[in-house]
Amino acid sequence: MANPVIRSITATKTTLQPGESTQVTVDAFDPDARTVTLAGRVTDTGGSVSTVTTTLTVGDPILIELTSTDPTVTVTPDPAAPGRFTVTV
């Protein structure tokens, strides 16, 4: 099994004054993930056929964490967006 890969860590604002915040996003993925394509087909009574496909990603869930060794920095994960954090100094 391959290790998870971090593509990037970006901040919306890279210089902060005390009391300010920035949003930090960690873009990571599981290289062991694979994709599965599903196809659906509908046929009406007249014989007309309509098809559609969708792709699913199957992989190990990854946990993305962001920490700071500075006790004056607060890192708050965004529960609605894994990999997104608010960092306040």
C-alpha cells in the first residue's frame, strides 16, 4: 500500500497580524484509490434507449490534520470540508 500524497498546502492570506485568521487548504489523496464506472440504461415502451454513466472513487478514507507547535495559534477544522482549516494567530 502506498502512502497518502499531499499535493499542496495553501493559505488564502500568508501574512497575519495578531487576532487575524486565514483559511488553509490541504489537498491530499490516496494513491491506492481506484475508480469504478457504473452505467444505467432506461428503455421506454417504444424501444427508445437512454444511457448514462457515473464514476465512483473507491479508496481508503484519509484523515487530514493541520497542527501548530505555537501555543498562540488556533487551528480549527471545517466540518463541512475535510482538508480545510481556519488558522487564527
